[in-house]
Amino acid sequence: MKVHERLINYAKIDTTSEESSTTCPSTPGQLELARLLKDELEELGLTTSLSEDGYLFGHLKANSKKDVYHLGFLAHLDTAPDAPGKNVNPRIYLYEGGDIKLESGLVISPKDFPNLKNYVGEELILTDGRTLLGADDKAGIAAVMEALKRLKENPDILHGNISVAFTPDEEIGRGPHKFDVEGFGAEFAYTIDGGPVGELEFENFNAAGAEITFIGRSVHPGTAKDQMISALHMAMDFEKALPEFEKPMYTEKYEGFTHLNGLNGNVGRAVSQYIIRDHDQAKFLEKKARVEELVAAMREKYGKDMVLLEMKDSYYNMREKIEPVMFMIDYAKEAMENLGILPIIKPIRGGTDGAQLSYKGLPCPNLFTGGENFHGPYEFISVKALEQSADLVLELIQVYEKKGKH
């Protein structure tokens, strides 16, 4: 089975995660895919374990006589709930330029997605435009599986101990919550969960979530003068008080933001949900403090029980944990250059399982899968880019064996 055929097979299994679920994994399709992968790993000669929480580990013993670092590779089972993940209908499309018209009526145009121009003459894997594809992160799974297949087919390729993990619920921020780092066994690992070819990432946002509840006073609008207090207006006033140009639509690169991600309610009660992000720890703390100061000011105006705040950190910038082991980045760059791939080092404007795992003692930067336009019906991935992702996993294994421990 070719690597793109693996992706197409995996994409047809609905593994959309569900934030409101209290189970782990949050949806049953993730276990369905994990069971399929367990069988495939065992066919490739790995020993496996699958926990009831949906964490699938596979282990391949070293064939090198060198003392080599125990290396890990991770990808996640779930797909984002931002777009439908059921009845995914992947197809291969030879892109010859211009617009791509999908069966749903949607159009993938280089006017909207300039990166499309990079793929003229290549085969793309697309959907019919009614669902996402799920290359985030089933492409990562496919790339890891392809590299393992090549190791089995070429026993002369020397390698150290290798562990792989396919984990649940990354898209809702829970991926590492029940991850057994000690049981996984790797000393260093990489998530295969990035975008276009060449991406190499070891920085991500510091992240927090804030839920603010506004309690108003509901009165019939016909007799509301000097009596009604609208919780919805309170929520809007709060949003207006935040810096206008520290919102996602105005930020890029290392610029952080405070983003109103949801607003629900009525005159009597409204709830605003915010996500707070910044790569810089000091600026991250400033943004959280600003939210607290605005809440305090509104409590002073309306009453201490009229504005309620719940704020919780989600994850932190992994750079702090990667800097002491920067050879991981050097090795990844070397592996890419060996393959003729230009490394593109940039910060992640989000988070990965690797961020949380790095703080649990498993340094874990992120590598590309080759996908584009994740989390929506415009998603696609080049067959060539997916093959390059698999090539990189295999080459990185060989770089680590060549270097040995130091």
C-alpha cells in the first residue's frame, strides 16, 4: 500500500473529536482507527499496546550495535470539529493550474489560497468540498506508517530503538493528558503534525482560556428605562475595551492576541469565551492581567457578583524545553537538507501535543506533513509532499543512528 493510499483509507474513518464529551477518547471513531493501526503496526513487526483511553503505542527494537537515542514519532488520531469529518470522500486530482471546482460548489482558487500555485503539475488529494480531508493529522500517521514499512522492507537500514504513538483528542487540547511518557520510552520525539514541506517548528504560543459570565437585569423592554442592565451589552463593552489590533485578524508571526471565540446569552446572562495567546511569556502574562483588570473594573461598575471570571492556562511555549537539546533541530535540518528540502523554521501560531509533552519530560518539536488549508473543506495535500514527509521520518531515523549518543 502506498502512503497516499493509507491516507485515503484513514480519512474515510470519522474521528472528529468532541469538546463537550467527557470520555477519552471523546468519540468512538478514534478507537476504530486506533484498532486498525494496531493491526497494521503488528504486521510491520512492532510490539503494540492500546489503552482504553485510545493511546496506541508501537515499539521497534534497534538493529544497530551503536548506542543510539531512543527516538519517538507521534501523530494524532482525531480531526478538528471545525468542519464535518463524516463521509469524507477523498479523490486524487491532477492540478494543472487555475481554480479547482469541488463537487459541493466550493472553489479552491489561487486568488484565495496563493500556496496552490506551488503545486502545478502535482497530484493533490482533495475532498468533494462537503467535509475536511483530515490530513491534520492522518497524513502524519500515514507518513510514520510508510517509514516503518520501508524499514521492514530494508532490514539493512540501521536504526536505534523506535517508538511511535497515535494519540486521541489533540484538536481539543487533551492529547497529552493521559500520555504515559515513561511507558512510551523514547528519549526524544517529533510530532508529524505540520503544514507545507520544510516546516520545522520548536516554538508555539503560551495559551490560556478565559470564560467571563456577565449577569444582567432583565426587564420588559417596554418598561426598561433606568432598570434594564443588558448582559449582552456588558459583554460587548468588555470586548470593545480590549486593544483592537491585538486580535487574530491583525496579527502574524510572533504577535499574540486575545480572541473572542464565542458569545452566548441574552439580556439576563451572557457568557464570553476567550483564548489568549503569545509566544513571549511576559506579554502572555500582560494579556491575562489585562483581562483581570477589565473584569475588576466592570465589577466595580456593576457589582462584584455581576461579572465572573474563570481563566486557566492551556499550554506553554516549548522553546524553553527544546533549547537545551537544540541538536534535535540540527538533526532535523540535516535530514531535510540530505533530501534536498529547504528547512523553514517558524513559530507555530497555535499548539501541538509536543508542547505539553515537552513539559512532561519528552522534548518534542514538530515536522511537516505537507498539508494545506487544514480544518476546512478547502483542505488538500500533495501526494509528493506526503511522500516527502515519509522520506523525512526515515532519513531522520538514519541521521540519529549515524550520530549515536553524545
